Amino acid sequence: MSFTVPNFIIPDLVLLILPFLVIGCRLVIKNSKLPWRLACVGLIAVFVMLNFLPLVGGEGNYFISNWRVDDFGILMREVLTLSALLGLLLAKDYFDHGADGKPQMNQIAEFAGTVAFATFGGYIVVSACDLLTFFLGLEMATIPMYILTAWNKKDQMGSEAATKYILMGSVATAFELFGFSYLYGFAGSISFDVIQSAAAAGTSPLLWIAVLFLFCGIGFKLTLFPFYTWAPDVYEGAPSPVTALLAVTSKATAIAFLVVLIYGPLAPVQEQIAPLIALLAGVTLFVGNLGALKQSRLRRFMAYSSIAQAGYIMVALLGPADTAKTAIIYYLFLYTLANYLAFFVFGVIGHRREESFDSLRGLSKQNVSLATALAVAMFSLAGIPPLAGFFGKFHLFFSGASTGHYALVVFAVLNNVLALYYYLQVIKSAWADEPEGELTPLRMTKRQIIVTFLLTAAVILMGVLPHLSNNIFAGFSL
Amino acid sequence: MINDVSISYLIFLMPLLTFVVNGLFLGKRSAKGAAAFAIVCNGIAMVSALLLAVSYFTSGYAPQKAILFELPFLKFAETFAANIGLLVDPLSIMMLVVVTFIAFLVNIYSVGYMRGDRAEGRFFALLSLFSFSMLGLVAATNLFQMFIFWELVGVSSYLLIGFWYHKPSAVSASKQAFILTRFADSFFLLGIVIVSFVVQSFDFEKINALTLSAFQSQTIDLGFMVMTKAEALVLGGVLIFTGGWGKSAMFPMHIWLPNAMEGPTPVSSIIHSATMVVAGVYLVARLFPFFALSGSTMNLIMVVGAFTMVFAAVIACTQKDIKRILAYSTLSQLGYMMFSLGACRMGDVVVTTGWTASTYHIFTHAFFKCSLFLIAGSLIHQVHTNDLDAMGGLRKKMPLTYVCALISILAISGIPPFSGFFSKDEIILTAFQGHHYVVFGLALLTSGLTTFYMFRLFFLAFHGAPRSESVKAGHVHEDFFMTLPIAILAVPALASGFAAKGLFEEFFVPGKLNVPQLVQLAEAHWIPYVAVAIAVVALLIAWVLYASPKAKVERALDDINRGSVYKVIYHKFYFDEMYYAVVRQFVIGGIARAARFIQDYIIEGILAFVVWFVHTLGSLVRRAQSGNLTFYLGTLVVGVLLWRFFGQLPF
Amino acid sequence: MDTLLFNLIWLIPLLTVLVCVPIPGTKAKLIKGIHAFSGTFVLALVGYLTYRVYALSGTPIDDKAAPLFLRFFTDIPWINSLNAHYIVGADGLNMFLLLLTAVIVWGGILVSWEIKGNQKVFFALIQMLATSVYGVFMSMDLVLFFVFYEMEALCMYLMIAGYGSGRKDYGGKKLTLTLAFGSSMILATLFGLYFESGSTSWSLVELSKITLPTSFQMWAFPLMFMGFAVSSSLFPFHFWSPDGHASAPTAVSMLAAGVMMKMGAYGCLRVAMFLMPEAAKVWLPYVVALLIFNVVLGPFIALRHKDLKYITAYSSISHLGLIFLGLAAITPVGLRGASLQMISHGFLTGLFFATIGMIYERTHTRDITEMGGIMRKVPFLGVGFAIAGFAGLGLPGFSGFVAESNIFIGAFAQDSTLTRVVTILAILSITTTAVYILQTANRMLHGNMPAKYETLTDANLREKIVVVVLVLCLLLIGIFPGWIADMLDQSIAPIFAKLAAAQAPVIGG
Amino acid sequence: MTLMNCLILSFILFGIGLWGLMRRRHLVGMLISTEIMLNAANMNFISFAYFSAKDATAGSVFSIFVIAVTACEMAVALAIIVSMYRRRKSLDVEQLRDLHD
């Protein structure tokens, strides 16, 4: 039996092999730098290869009928790979140095491997053509996250966070499975195409129960109201780079899940579930914004911020497929950049200090570039032009408004003011507040400087010059 | 006429040039240079004005109106534009001459008066700014231009009153003057807006040619009431008059003028007696045909004028500040001019003699009142006080001044053949001819009062024994630069009356009127005799009280052991205090407090509530984050139920 | 060539920032020099282009830009997924606003020469703010417009919080959040506008050809108008401005009050009223009621304040109220008056804040009760402030008078009861304006001087130049309003034509 | 035995799992409860496959996969719980309150 490996599958294969190589390398060679470098190079390679894949539009390409690589999939892969890469870059410092000279985290090769597995889980989600693959992908993306959260075995907070995460996660998985089972029962098949045609032919309560449970299950991963409760605790308890990964990779996977579902099997009933989506979006972004108002710890703050962002993303799901997919991918790209930028800055700050608002005081006087990067990240997250975040949000609202959901858009846009308030709190700490007492010196490695600079530049430029981002706009015909 | 255009440009440009050059460059470097430059430029302007006058009156074109030049300023619609130009008619020519002439003399005078002041240059600059603005005002071809320069004279008056800005009294006087006139101007502006909206033009020509009947049928909604456009025009007229009301300091907006005496005396003489304050009269005269359309407007003008005339004269009788006496005298004379215009209408017909009389009085009054102020300034400069208490016996020390003062005072008292007699006589005659007998009586009475208080001033200042150290010590002398203009002014004060009588009677008519005019007028040759008799009696009373050998000057100057009526008058009927109470307590205290209440409590309160509300919601969200895993798991279940019931899924 | 230059207007400030990035912050003089040069260059550029627009008037226009009489029209596809284009164009109105901005930015750079703190960042932020304002006035595409419009929030907060005085964080947040609130309303309605119009373009030129559904206009217009009005501090959304100005550094106050607050009014005219004329006719007569606070009560509040910046802020509020009065007139004269007032008030308030800033630098207080008689020590600044004051109270000869007279005459012509009442009140309240301005000037400049001010020094050359240029601008417009009015008329004509053609829907009918 | 009965049964199982989660304070007990919930879903799959589905094998295969995945998840969960037990010497969920607002 012989078959050729099509081009579009190569990145997936590379990524699949990558964790084994990395971990294997660690077992074979004692040089501790190599696995991490290998992981980075591998991810970069995957990213570059993905960028070389042509966007074909339409259904995309099938690999053994069950593995579909469409435009959305390719671009989502890029987001996930980018997130993993940035996550590794961010994490490296935590494995190298700690405040007391000892590294904060250990076993970098396994860490990199786990991250790669989680990323591959995301790949599976966007490539799935049936419920089973879909489910497996989601689990593959989630289970490594549990592990990553608990990476620091000696950290009490970390294990508490992981416990909460995994317990709630299992329940959410159960919800999802329940949903899947009803969907299966409704259509009599697990194939997306069959489900879609069944839904187009007619609905039944089974379908709606399935939708309800699916939304509740994924609501957990996407931190929708009221399923977000785990997020602030887990974000705070998990190691910093893991928090960043949670905020980006996990969320991106979840949103990809929803996109695949809503514009795939559930496409015929999108209009009927629109009110649910709108409600989820509105309540979530409002609650996220409210929660973030008076935070004093940075990571918990970022948790609420990302809850609100999830709400914003949901707004886009109201639109037609192409618009919504464009908006979401674009937004995820920018969200990734801005979020990691923030985490890089927090990483530098948190190296010697507590990761809290007070540690940011006097930053603009101590290191104005870092303060600028922070301001850029925050303004971008808040959606202030000309930074990328604004254009992302603009796309999201555009998508939501295109089907006439003006009320939701007005609400979401007004919430932006609320969001701006708390992002300004961060900026205020860095720019306006006088430091209390002597400032501990900040230390930035070359890697951090370069990555921070690149991310800042990207956040500034990606919005204004959208053509830079792999021409995703040309890819979707609008 | 064509050649006159370039000359007429000079009239305006020279003062402007002086202002710019002195204000920006010369003033700070050399006070003497600034003064010289100002005198030369104003001299040129004066000569140009005279040339223009001569050429206008001899060309045979008078008394028609002509627009000598007009520069576009702002266009509101194709035919609705505001231009800046020069309207030439006898009235404006007269004003141009008066203004440039007096400005020239006052500039000379100021060389003496302001000598040694640290801001002499600024003074000359501002004085020229005033001349320029005033000239622009009198040259106005339309309401818009009038308003522009109206405001500019207001601001130059403000700047000059407050010239000594380190003196708090001067500062507050300048502020009061500006705000009060500004208050009147706001109505003026409203009037302009209403009238121009109805007429769709600012031009005097068009406005003066209106008839009310054309606007009877259309209505206009002014918000507070709906009225016909004809009524709106009348209302607009009253509002426009209000501008003049304030500028000419008619009761009850008169209080700023006496207080404005805080400024340097040359300023008082040019701005607050001779020229700027007559702008109100000038405005009414200029728009006379328009005002004459409505009997009630005319009556208002008359009543306001007449009342101010008496009111100010009464106060002037008791004042001791030499400049304040003159200020009240100015008010009183302005009242004459104003009521003379208003008295022109009787029933449905209009007498134009009042118009002639009023403009005539503007002319003569400018000279003698300016002269009086300059004399007062001269005295003040020598004695270093405004107070009559400290003067007396100056006749010997300042003989020339004394003579000039006598001339001017005789002129204002209306003693023939001095200038004031002719014009005032005409005014009183108008009142009589218009059958306004009450006003006629008041005018005669005021004529007596005028003589009385002027001679009171005269006797107290020049006669009797010296009451101040500096006079006794003999430091008093006559300054050349200050005496020269006084002497020059004595000539027109003496002669302008009979010299110009023919000119006024021939050329000064208010233009075409759209109301019936009364041709046959009652002649009353006895009036001048009565008026002069009253004046002589008043003079004698003043002599008896203040200058006769038996007069008890100390007792006359005593203002403490007096009856209550005298005290009330002496305190100007407590008008300043009433203003203070009303403006401070009511306007600022009332409206401003209310406005700040809205701002600080209502707006900010709502804002604070919103912020509090959002924060409270935020703390609710945070309180749910208790760390309790069981609770978290519960939210999952609650969520399912929640979206089951609120998710609007169709099952 | 001119078109290229025109596009450079907003690019140059950004390029200046980029050029300055690699220069270390210790070489502050070099950085300031570069910024001052760039500011001057842009000023010259805008001046030249204004002249070009003036010179070009009457010549044929590119077909695409013809409906709006736009010169230097540029149309480049930008974000394909949104159909957003980069469209800029110039007409009389925005050219003058650009000129105003260029002058104020230039002045702002010069007055902040001695600002404390990180100068490199400060000047970069000023330039970015400048970019944003230039962009707003230039752009003819709604997405582009909004991007620039919202951009200012970013710079504003950083400048106030980082370089301000007093309650800077409070003031900065209040300002930024209120403005963000306003722009969020605009954003929401922009989407509605796009989708309801059924157009596939955000271009003003294209959208102006479409009549939006009335039912949509009826709710969208008030939202959008209010959104814009927030930044022009229309009651009840004016509350940000006093606190914001009070805590902002001089240059920021100048820019905020001078140009940024005009962006809102400009948006009201260019976007809200232009694209939704039917609703404008219905709603504007009611909007006028709000002006009672702005125009009539604003001066009274100023009267009760002692802080110079608060006084000026309320004065701005009242002057900006007049802009809305002019807009609500819906007559050519009123609209022109409103545009003139935007320009005039920009210079005016720039001068106000510039002199206040310079005085504050010397006296270290803005409380007028603590000052007095400083005219003797700082005659130049005193005169500058006094001129600003007189221009502010609408003295003829300065631009304010021209604008106000246009507004009054234009607004009076509007035949609605409420508008008339407010116009009459507005005319009458010129007295109140005089009262607070004179009171302020007198307390501060005149009277007895406290001994501690004996050592004050007058303005230096740099400061003098700024003041003189601003005064000249005020005078120029005030004395020769004809040509600027003509240019404004050209650009207002299409807007008014659309308003005039619109039939106001009958409410409930 | 009908499809409905099976569905009701699995629903009850699901409810029991949830109830257990709420009531249990012991982490291992809670894990067992989640396992019950997951198996309820499995039951659904199997019943659908048995009674109604056109593609019957898919349901059965799905449930086998689910069992495998669940096992994997449980392994991780237990590992985490063990590591936490080492730190805290307690598995009482009520004491997991270090992380909160």
C-alpha cells in the first residue's frame, strides 16, 4: 500500500513528531539546552511551513476522508503554533533563573513536549470531520493543560489550581460528551456532514439538548458565564507561562471548537441559537469586565480580562461564516500577540517582585521601553486604535453587526469603556504612580528584549497593515 | 468727491497706525517719540477730516448721504452682507471732525498730563485705538459695522479707565463700565439680529427706509411670544436703543460713567464726555427714521433721556469730586440730547427740529465739556486731588485756565452768546413744540440746576481762599502742553454756537422719514428769555452760596451735618450699592450657585452613582470567587439550567 | 505632488517619532529640536496646502471626489475584509481645521520645552496626538476616521497621567473614559450605518449618495450625535473637560481644548448630520435645549471658579455650545458660523491655555485669588491673556466675534421655538462671558501684587513667538473673515444641500 | 426496554454523578462521581447505537474511546491529587481555598 503524503499534512506530522523528538532528545543527550532549542526550531519550522500552505477556500483538502485541512484550519494552526512558540520563549526564563538563584520550574524538555501535545490537540479540533476526532482533539488539548498547570509539584497554589481545573474540566467533559451523545442520537451518525444535513432536514429536542450541553461544556473551556469560575483561580495558581498558554492556546482551541461546530454541523440552526450566543457573549463580557475592575494581582486580572475577551469573541459567532471566521482568526492572532506581550512584561517585572499592580509602580521612570510595551499591550487589549486589538474588535463587532445584532454590539462597545478603565489602571500604575521606596533593578535577557520588541512592533503594525498577517484577508473572499 | 476717498482713508489709518506703532514698537522705547508720533498722526487725521468736511459741504452734494468707500467684511447671503465703509452725511462729517479735533487736542494735553507716567507709550497707543474705533463707529454704513466699532470703543474705554491697573478702584470701575455697557450691548446685538432677520440687511439706508405696514401680515415666533414682524421690528428698535441706552449711560445704567472718572483725565475728557458717550445719541440719530416709526419707542427715548437729565443734575449739585460733578453734568447733557430726539414725535407725526437740536448739542457739548474736563485735569494735576475741599483760590495762579473755564461754564449754562445757548435752546424748544410740557418744564429746571452746579464748581475751585497746602505754597502753575489745548478749545466753546448755527439749520435733517411730518410748528420766541433768566437766577444763587463775601464755604462743603434728602442725593440715591446687591447677591449668588449646584451635585452625582453602581456589581462578581470548589461546580449546574431557561432554545 | 504632500501631513509626525526612537533620551535638546522642526515643517506644509486649496477653487475636481468638492483626493484599498479604504481629501473646512491643528501642535511643542519628566516620550505622544487629529480631519472613510478619532484616547491618558499636575490620574481617567464612552456610541452606530445603508463602502462620498432608512436614523442619529458631542463637551457630557484640562499639562490642554474638542463637532457635522439629515432635522431642535446649560449656565459656573484652568474649561464649554447652536440652526450661515467657531475657538483656547501654562510655570499656582497685579511683572503674558480674554468675549477684530455673529444670525433664522429662545439667551449671555473674563483678568493681572511675585520674569522669546502667532491667527480671521468664509461655504454647501433636501419625518406618523 | 428508558437511566446516572460531586468533600469521591457522569454519557452512546442510529458502530467505538480517554484523564487527576496530598496532607475540598478573590 502506498500513498503520497500531501503537502498540507506535513506541518501536522512534524508537530506530531516534535514532542517525541524533544523528550527523546532529553533522554539521550544530557545537554539541557538542546531539547528546548529543538522545540523552538520545530515550532518555527511548523509555523513557516504553515505559512507556505496556499489558502484554497471552500471545503479545503481531505486526508483519508477524515482529516480536513481548510483555510480556517491552517490559520488556526498558525495561531496555535505561534502561541506555543511564544509560550516556550516566555517559559524559558522561568526554567533558567529564579529570584533566589534556583530555577522556578524544572524539566523544560517535558514542558516543551507537553505544550506541543496540547497544540496538536488544537490541530485535531480544527481538522476534525466527525464527533469522535473532535472529542479526542479537545481532550488532547485539555489534558496537557492540566499537567502544565500542576507543573510545579512543590507549589501548593499550583496543585490547588490544577485540582480545581481538572475536576471542573472533567465535569465539563462529561457535559460535552453528553451533548455529543445526543447529537449522535439525533443524527444517527458522528459525521459532521450527516449531522448537518439532519439538522437542515428538521430539528428535534434531542438536538437542542445537545446544543445546550455542548455550549455548557465548551463554555467551561471558553470561560463563558457562569462557567468561568475556575479561570481566575487557575490563572493565578498556575505558573506564569502556563497562564499565558491557558489564556491563548486553550481559549483558541475552544473557540475553534465552537466555530467548527457552529459553521459545520450546526450551521442550519445558527439562527435559532443566535439568541443564546448573544446572551452568552453579552453576559460574559460584562461579568469579565466587572470582575477585572478592582484587581490588584496581575494574573488574576488577566484572567478576568481574558474572560471578557471570550465574550467579545462570541459576538463574532453571530455573523455569517466567512465574516465570523475572518474576524475570529484575526482577533486571535492579535489577542495572542498582545496577551503574550503583557505576559512578557509581567515576566520581567515578576522576576524579582510580586506579580501585582504595585510592582509596576515607577516602571516608566525605570525602564521606559518596557513601560511602553506594557502600555501598548494594554491599549491593544482594550481595543484602542491604531493598535491591533482595535482592529480585531472591529472585525468581531463587524461580524456581529452584519446580522443586525446592533443592541449586542452597542452593549459590547459600551463595555469597552469599562474595559478601558481597568486597563488604564495597569497603565496608571506603570506611568503615573510614584514608586514606593527603592526599586529592585529589572533584568532582561536578550531573548526577552528581542521578543518584547518584536511583539510590540507586531501589535502596533498588524492592525494598521493587515496584509502582513499571511494575507488571511485575501484568503477569505468577502 | 472722488479725491476725498484717499483723504478719508487717512482719517482712519492714522490713528490705527499710531496704535500699532506705539503699541508694539515705539511705546516701550521712547515715551516722547510715542507722544510726538501720536500728535502728528492725529493731526494729519484731523486735517484730513477737516478737508473732507470742507469739500463735502462746499461741493453742493450735502446734505445727501453717500458711501465713500466700502470694504467687504462678511457675507451672509447674496444681498445680505456686512461691510466696513464710510458713510458720509452731515452728521458723520460733524462727528469725524469733532472726534479728530478733540483727539488731536487731548493728545497734546496728555503730553503734559501723563508726563512721567511709566506707561506713557501705552497711553498714547490706547488713545489712538479709541480714536480709531470711534471714527469707525461714526463712519458706519450699517448696523454691523456700528456694532463692531461700538464694541471696540467699549474695550478701549475699558482699557483706558483701568489704565492705572494697580489702583483697585480704577480696575473695578473699568470692569463695571465694560460689563454694564456690554450688558446693554447684548440687547443691542439681539436687536440687530432681530432687525436684520426681518429686513435681511444691516444697511442703515434700508433700515431707515422701512415702513411697518409692509410687515404687518407676517408673524415671527420669538419663543416667548409670537408677534408680527412689524412688532418685532419695533421690539428690535427698542433693543437697539438699549445699546445706546447703556453706552450713553442713561438711567438706570448710568452708574458706570461717574465711576469711570477713575481713569486719567484726558481719557475722561475725550471718551466719557465728548465722544464715546454720545455714541448712544448718535445711534438714535443715525437710525432716527427707523425709531420714528413707533411712537412708543420715541416716548421711551424721551422719558429715559429726560429722567436722566434731571436725575443727574440733582446729584451733580451735591458732589464734591470735581470730575464726578462733570460726569453727572455729562449725564445730564446726554439726557438733553436723548430726550430731544425722543421728543420729536407727537402723536402720529414727527418734528425734525429735535433731531437738529440734538446733533447740534452733540457738537457744542463736545467742545465745552471736553474743555471743562481738561481744565479739571489741569487743576487736579496741580492740586493733586479731585476734591473741591482742597481747591479754591486758583484764579490767580491759573489765570488763563480760569478764563477758559468761565467760557465753558457759561457755554454749558446756556448763556448767550456762548455755544451751549444755541443748542440747548433748540432742545427746549423742541420739547415745547412737541407739546411735551412736562419734559419742557424739566428741561428748563435742569437748565437752572446746570448753571447752579457748574458755578458752584467754578466758585469753589477758583474763588475764595486757597484750601490746600500746595496752592498756598505756590507750586501751582500752568503747564504749557495742558493749557494750550484748553485755550484752543475755548474758541469753539465760545463760538461754535453761532458760527455753526447756519450750517446745522441748513444741512442737518434726519433724512427721509416714512411718517407724516408736521410742517407748521408753534413759534415760541419767549423761551430763550425764560431759559436765560432761569440760568441767571441759578448763577446768582450759586454766587450767594459759594462766592459772595458772606458765603460760608466751609458750611457749604460740609456733607456730614446735612438733612437726609441731601445725604441720599449725595450718595447718588444709593444706586451703586443697589447694583452691588442685585448683581452680586442675585446674579452671581443666585444663578451661579444654582448652576454650580447642577454641575457639582446633579451631574457629578449621577456620575458618582454610575461609578459606585459598577463597582458594586464588580464586587458582587468578585465575591462569587470565593475559592470554594463545590460552589464552582454548582455554577456549572446552574449554568446549564440558566441557559436552558433563558437561552431561548426552541424546546 | 500636492496630493502626496497632503498625505504626508499625518505621516510626518509619526515619522518624527520613529526618527527619535533610537536617540537616547539624554539628548533632549536634539529630540526637541527635531520635533520643533517637524512641527514647523508640517505647519508650513499645511499652510501651503491651504493656499493651494484656495488657489484651486473653481477648477474641475476628480469625479470621485466631486460630490464633496474634495481636493487631493486619495483612495487606496486598505482592509479588504471590511471594505475599508484609505480615503483622504481636503476641502475648505478641513483644511482650516488642519491649519488650526498645525498651529496648535507647533505651539504645543514649543510651550512644553521645559516639561518635567521623560521629554522624549512626551514629545512622541504629542506627535501621535497630532497624527490622530490630522487624520480625523483628513479622512473621508469612516473606518479610517474612527481609527484616528479613537487614537487620541491613548495619547491623552498617558500625557495627563504621566505629565500632569494635581489629580492627574482622576482627571486623565475621567477624560479618557468619557471620550471612550462617546466614541463607543459612534462605533456602534457606524456599524449600523454601514449595514443599513446596504453600501459596500465606508466612504463618505459614497454613503452621502444613500438615504438611510428613517427608522434607523431616528435611533442612530441621537446616539452618534451624542457620541461626537461628548468630545465637544455638550451638556450633560461636559463633565470630563474641566477636570481633564485642570490636570493636563499645558500642551495637552491646548491640544485637547484647541483641536480635540473640535473633532466631535466636526464629526457631528461631517458624519452625523451629513449622513442622517432626516433625523437631524427632527432631533437638532431638541438638542438645542441642552445648550442652555452650555451657553447660558457655563459662564456662570466659570464665575464661581478660582482655578484658571477650570475657568477656561467652562469658557470652552460655553463656546463649544455655540458651535452646536450653529449646527442646530441648519442654515448655511449657522453651519458656517459653527465651522468658524471651531477654528476660532481653537486658536482662542490655545492662546488661553498657553498663557495660563506660562503663567503657571512662573507663579506655581492657578488660583486667581492668590495672584494679583502680575501684569507689572509679566506684561507680555498679561497682554496675551487679556487678548485671549477679549477674543473670548467676542470682541470684534478677533475671530470669535465673526464666528459668533454668524452663529447668532444663522441660528435666529431657524424657525423653531426652542432654537429661537436659546439663541436669544445665548446672545444675552455674552454679558456673563464678559463678567467672568474680566473678573479673572482683573484679579490676576491687576490690583495689588503679592510680594512673592517680585522676581517673576516675563516671557522668553520662544514663548513670545507662540503667543504672537496665536494672536495673529485670531486677528487674521477676525479682520479678514471674507476669504475663509468663502472657503468654508464651499465645503458646507454639499452638507447643507443634503440637509435642505431632507424631509423631516413626522414623528408617530 | 426502550430507548427512552435507557436515556432516562443515563440521565439519572448523570444526576447521581452531579449530586455526588456536590455532596462529596473528598477529592477521590468527587473523581468517582465524575466518572459516573462520563459513563452516563457512554450509556447514551450505546443506547443510541443499539436502538436508533444508522451508523451503529460509531456509537460503540465512541464509547470505547471515551473509556480510554477518561482513564487517561483520571490518571492525570490522580497524579495531581497525589501531589497535592503530599503538600497538604489532606484531600478535603473545603480546604482548597487558598486561591480566591
